[in-house]
Amino acid sequence: MKKNKFVSNGAVLAMGMFAAITSSKITNLGKFNITKLLTNTSPDYYIGIGVGNDTNAALETQTGLLGDETSFKDGNVSNFSSTNNSYIAQWNSTFVFADLTTHIFREVVVCENASNNTGVSLLRGVYDAVTLGASDSLALTVQISVDEQV
């Protein structure tokens, strides 16, 4: 298993792999859905993780994976507070060799669920290619940290 952490957009995002993160963004649609969740006006929530093979930089205007190869799984979700009074939402899942035809992983999203494909994503991250061999797996952990800023 491979691991790495990165910071972007004022949110802490952690992805379990050894690869340089090249870009990440919380999507505009994700921000909008967060406001709806906070005001109890939305049934939308995020429990899935998707991976793909696209290399385009993450933009706030994107709504999901851009690759021509994608795979989605329901993630293990949790939330907790850290010792520095940050509140963290976390998703994790493990992907394997057969999840992408070329076995090359370059992008990740947190999405509503494993069956919604690319349409409704909270965030998208792009990283240097991770190529899996037949017996390899890629454990992904994505975190968003909410900190009070005055």
C-alpha cells in the first residue's frame, strides 16, 4: 500500500499513495451541496470514491472524473476532530489492478456513491501516475479538514 498527504484550497486532503499531487479542487457543485446540507435542504451526501486516468488539472467548475477509464466504489466514511480543533471528514477505499483497464491511476473524486458515475462530486484531485501490477492495490484516503478562521 502507498500513502501521501497534501494541502489544497484551504482544505486538507489526504490520499493514500506515493505520488505527487499536481492539483485538487473542491468543486462548485460540491460547495453548493455543502450549503444545502448545512441548511437541511438537500438529500445529497457523499459516500463514494472514484478513480480515473485523466491528467487535466482540477478545476472548481468540474463535476467529476474526466478520464476515459473510471471506477467507483462506496468508501468507508468517518468524521472526527483532531487535536488542533479541526473537524475532519474522511473517505477511504482500496482499488486494484483490474479496476482500470490500463492499470494507470491519475485522478480521484469524492462522489455521492459508487453508482452515480461522474455527475455529482465534492472534489477532484489529480496526481502523478500510479501504475498497478497484477498483485498491487492502491489504498486511497481523502480528508477534508474544517478549521475555524476569524
